[in-house]
Amino acid sequence: MGGGGARSAYQVGVLRSIARRHPKLATPILTGVSAGAINTAYLANDAGEFAEKIERMRQHWLELTTERVFRADSLSLLRIASRWGVKLVSGGRRIAKQPRGMVDTTPLREFLSQTLNCANGALPGIAENLRRGSLHAAAVTTTDYATGRSITHVQSSGAPMWMRPHRVSIEAPLTIDHVMASAALPLFFPAVRVGGTWHGDGGVGLTAPLSPALHLGAERLLAISTRYERTTIDVAPPAEEQRYPPPAQVVGLMFNAVFLDLLDQDAMNLDRINRLIEGLAPEQRMGLRPVRLLLLRPSRNLSALAGAYEPKLPQPFKFLMRGTGTKETKSPESLSMVMFEPEYIRSVIELGEEDGERRAAEIDAFLVGEQRPGLMVTGFWRV
């Protein structure tokens, strides 16, 4: 499960649709990055059947509000803004307390600690599911800000670890710190100390988003993106009607490029490798194996949808976001990532369910192992 902030509620909707038809679906390998790490941790930590897990996770998502994710009151925002201001005009001198992110995410830590039933930060349900055999491995990815490497933290029943250029895995019991670090949007959310160094959003350095699941032994991979794939219908307005892009639009495109676009590239690379492997005799495959992938994505633009709910945001935070230009674009990408308002989240979950039902036959065939045409046959936008 990939990132996208509040848009990751879409994953809950898709999974809920699947759970209606497969209430006892086995998901032995769970991997996630950024906000997808929150969903991964919840599924790996819950001891119930698949459908029961999804219902509980959906309920927790519906309980979210902006104030339960970060402090959005005037005093908190002003305090952090003033620290950044002093930092900038002082030439880096430590006159005031060091600012960490644009907002204080203490409420999210408290909310997750409660919903995940943390015991001193640990996630005890993961160890129990590993012991019972219902889970083989759970992994969340962070970015080590000291080295720039992508670190995949794995709790498993003996899965082999790996090391690749700029990305490595570490076997360790997963904690609330791993989840908070993976979901820490750069600059916006504060980094989290993990293992003695500061870590942030795992999507920053993860050049191959599908790789953790592949390394952990997955042979069929269901990936849920929150990135709407634009079609020829979504044409840009004539050049004379275009305004200079506001900061909110530029930042949103940067977030998409870092967290979501690489998933599309990785999917295409996997499809190419599959076709190459299938053309070789088993003894010539050098240990490689074909891996079936089903990539699901929203049928509607979740960023455009967020614009309709912008008035629901707390007044101080709404004022701050409008200052970045969220009202000057029809598709406020950055706004959609922090739109933790119940009405928006419910709409996103419902869209996930609708898309899951619309592609039910395709999903069901994939889950039972039926061979499906690859990307080069179906066209990438269909996947």
C-alpha cells in the first residue's frame, strides 16, 4: 500500500469491497509506505479475520479529524511559524527552539497508539499473528535523513533480508515510531527518531516501491495506489487561460512525483521482467521468478474531490493552506494529502468501494490465480 496522506482512505474502500466477497482472505505479506504504512500496521496487528479487520480499520478512519492528526489551532500554528521565521532571518542561529515540521503530529501518535493497542510503543498483535501463522511478514519503509537511504523495517517469521544500492532491509519488531516515521510528510510533518537517527516519509528514497513485497517472497501482488491516472479527457485549458502555478500546485506535483509516480514505473518494469523470464528456460532464469501484479487506482481525481471539502478544515489551517494557493487550482494535490475531515474520508472510502465493485471480476480472478494479460496488452491506464 502506497502513500498519499488522507487519500490512503481509498485503500480501505477497495479492501472493504474485496472483503465482502473474500471475508477470510489470507494476506501473509503486508508492506506499506507513508500513509499506507498505517494501514499495513493495522492489518498486521489485528488478530481478526480479514473482513473484521477491514471493518474496524474503516471505523477508525471515519473517526479521524484534522485535530486528531495534528494541532490545527491558531496558537500552535503561530508558534511553529514564528520558529521558522526566526530560523530563516537569524541565519540559522539557535535563538529559538528548533522547528520540526510545519505542524505538531502528537495527536496522530496518540490516536494510533490507542487504535493499534500499543504497549510502550510496540505492536504486540504482529508477533501473535506471526506465531499463529496467519502472517509471514509485515514491513514499513522509512527514509534515513542522515544517509538518504531507504530503510525497510521488517518483522517476520524468518524472511531473508536484502541490501541494494540506496535501499536496505532491517529485521526489527515494528513500533509506533516506525509507522509515524514512514508517514512523516517531508517538512510538513516532523521526522521521527528511529534507531538513533532521524527518519521521515519512506516514499522519498524508495525507488522500487514493489521491491519489499518481492524480496519477502510474494508471487501475486495486489498494489493499491492513490494516484489518479489522467486521460486525454483531462486536457489542460488553453495557454492564455492558464495562471502561474501557485505553490500548492507545485508542492502537490512534487509529492506525487516522489511518492506515487515511481509505483507506475516499477509496475511497468515488473511487467517487462515477467515477459523476459517467461521466455527463458527455468535453468536460465538466474533465480528470478514471474510475479503477477494487479495495480488498482482511483477512477476519479481525489485531489479535485478534496477541493469541495476545503471549507470543512479548521479555520486557522484553512487560512494557512489558502495562503499557498489551494483555491487557485482545480486539483489541489497538497490539500488532498492533509484533508483529514470525516466527509472527505467517507467519500474517498466510498469511491474505493465503488471501484472495487466495478473491477470485482478482475480482482476475483486475480486472487484465485487466473492468468491475466500484462501491461503491454491491456494498456497501462487500465491496470
